[in-house]
Amino acid sequence: MTRSDATDRLLDRFRTELRDLTPLAVWAHGSLGGGDYQEGRSDLDLIVVLDDPITARTVWRVARLHARLRAEPLVGKLHCSYLTPGTAAGAERRHLTWAHEQLFKRTVTPVTRRELHTFGLVLEGEPPGSLLPPVTDANLAEFVVRDQRDFWRRQVDRADNWTQDVWVDLGLVTHARAAATLKDGRLITKREALDLLPGLGAPVEVVEDVRRRRYEEPGAPVEEPRVPVPVPAQEWTARRAELTRGYLGPAIDRLVAVAAYE
């Protein structure tokens, strides 16, 4: 985990700004909770549980809160969903969320909920077990399969997506994490997912490209052995997209078929 004063300063400032909303709890999940956080690369994934109902005034106050954080260097990485005890149950419910520097509504998925129960980091207040209903293994597996089948498999067919780093990175990592969850119920980190991917048949040169961009410091010496990235960059981007899509499509189909059989 790489974390400096910039991360802690943002989290402290965020919690200070939250005080007027009297939160019951503030939790971190994702990379920060799981110990795989890479400052400047990883998102700061947070959940806040508020005591009061979320009204139009609450939305306005949350928007103002995040606006006051704009000067912080890592603020663009801060993502937070706002729950209440009365709305915490039900993974299909959509919650007020700040992400990508805007407000909207989205679900708190079974994966996020299991992360919170398994390794959620309590930044303030009550632990997840006292406010958030647990996630059964069956519910978790059902969500993982649906996410692979209904979202990621469809995205594989959209070629333009896969010239972008974020699609390659998330597509591969999410698939490996889904495979691990379905195999033995575990939630694994992004680093563990990258270690797992070659054994799942993923193209090694693409996996190493993701690993280098996520974990190697700029200008750091390259360890051997290392699969070289083809140059020029434009040709590599096109080849990487082709390799990723060629792997993910059949891999997702196999995963879904095995899950349906079981």
C-alpha cells in the first residue's frame, strides 16, 4: 500500500466537513480497506451512514460539502455513497453518491457490502456489522455472474472502449476477481487478481502492462523477466485491445456457463 499525508489529509478534511451531517459511521472499502491502495491511482471508496433521512436539503448540503474539498489534490479520486439505517438493506436500492466529481444515485453492490463486512476500514462511528445487513454466498455469486454476463460481456463487443486503459484494467481485474469469488467465495485484491490472470489464460503481455501502470513508480527500473510492450504506442494500444477482447469474451462465456451448470 502506498499512502502519504495527502490521503490522510483528504480523509481528515472530509470527516471534518461531515460533522454537520452527524454521521453514524464512515467506512472505507475497495483498495483502501483491502490493503491494496495506490495513492494517485486508486479510488478512495467510502460509505457514509447518516442518521437522518436523505432529503432535498441533505442533497444540497452534501453537494456543498464536496465543493469545499475541491482544493485537495486527490479529491477527484474520492467516491462516497450515503446511506441511512432505514435504506441500508437491499442491494438493488440506489443511494445518493458522489463520484467523478458529481452527484447521482447508484447501488451499493453485494461485492461492496461483502468487502465492508470482510475488511471494511472503520474511519468513524459504528462498524459495518451493526448497520449493514450481511450478504449471503448465494447472493454474492448471483451478482458476480450477472455482472459478468449482463455488463462486461456486452462491453467486450464495444471495440472503442478497449483502447482506454481503464477498460482494459477493470475488465481483466474484475473477471479474475469474479472467478476467485465463484471458485471459493473469496474477495481478492487487484494485485492478487493480476497474479491469478495468467493462470486463467489471460495474455501475459497485457497483464504486465496493467501491473506496470498500477504498481511501478514512474522512472523505476524494470525488473526482469519483463514482457516488452510493443512500440509505437498506438500499435500497442490496438494490439492490447484485440488481445483483451479476444481473451475476455470466451473467458466470460465459460465462467457463466460453469456457474449455470453448478
